Amino acid sequence: ADLVDVGSYPGSPGPHGTLDQAGNVFEWTERRFGIARFFHGGAYNQTPDFASSAGGIPGAPDSKVAWIGFRVAAAIPE
């Protein structure tokens, strides 16, 4: 896997206009199943098929690995 600069894929925005949502690290989401939380988005050390947001992988909330993270985002006032 190769690292790229932010904004390298401007032709593939997410549903809210955000870019570069896949392929960095898997990101924790609010989705739950029992006590497991789900992470989505693929990671730098995974194959492209993991980048689908339709899937998701359950994991323990106390997982501590380099390929799981979270995104902090806020709306930018116009």
C-alpha cells in the first residue's frame, strides 16, 4: 500500500462531499451489534475490497491496533 497526499482523489467524494474517506485506517462508527462496535473504510494494510462503507467489521471497543482510528469532523461555516 502507498501513502498519498490529502485530496489526491477529488473524483470520488463521499455522500457529504468529503474526500479521502477510505484507505487510511479503519474508522470507528456509531453502529453497534451487541457490545461490538463497527469500523469501516479500509486501511493502508488491507486490500481494496475492505474500503466499501457498505460492509463494516465488528470489533471490541478496547481494540488497540495501528490500523483502527476515528475521524473528528465539523462543518465549516460558509
